[in-house]
Amino acid sequence: MMNRIAVMQFFGLLFDQNQGILVQQPLHFLGLFSVTALFKKHAVAFMTTGLVALSTFGPNSTYWNLYGGWSFSGRFGWTAAVALLGLTSFAIAHLYQHHKRVISVLIGIGFLIQLRFLWGIF
């Protein structure tokens, strides 16, 4: 059922501090920022990736059990990560071709953020 709670859950699946895919995998932000570049280069790949992501996030955001019982993998976890992987891979490849130093720094920052969340280092 589509209502304001479903919309809140949709954005929660992306940005929530505990369950959000973009918080747990910060390199996926690159994928979001590269959406327009992907559309300009490969419109079919853009549409396909968008449909796969919406088909993953949409039903999961309307499910009544908020955030999958407090479990990343219990809600949608790895399926959503794979759905966003196309965008993120395109962004990393594009940045690597044009800005090698920038992508190296961003991957390093993403790695450190994941170490912080995973083991509490730093």
C-alpha cells in the first residue's frame, strides 16, 4: 500500500543511520551522483538499473515490518546492494578514467568509513 509511511520507509532504506544502504556502503553515493552521466552515455542501462532498483526498494518500502526486523540482510540488504552496483561501478569507472587521484581518495575514505562502522576503529 502506497502512503506517506511507505515513502518514509523508502528513504529510510536508503539513508537510515542503522539500516540505510547508503550509510552502510558509502561508495553507493557515487552511483547516485553519476545518474545523469549514465543517462547521457547509456540511456538503456540507466532505465534498466532504475527499474531493477525500484523493483527492489519499492516492495520493501511498503512491507509492514519496519526495516526487516532490524536486520540489513533480513529486509533487502544484498539484493539492494546488487541493484545499486551498476550505478556505482559506472561512477568508479568514469572517475578512474578522468580523475584517478579523486577516485583513489574516495575509495580510501569509503574503506575507512566501513572500518569505523564494522569494527569501531577510529
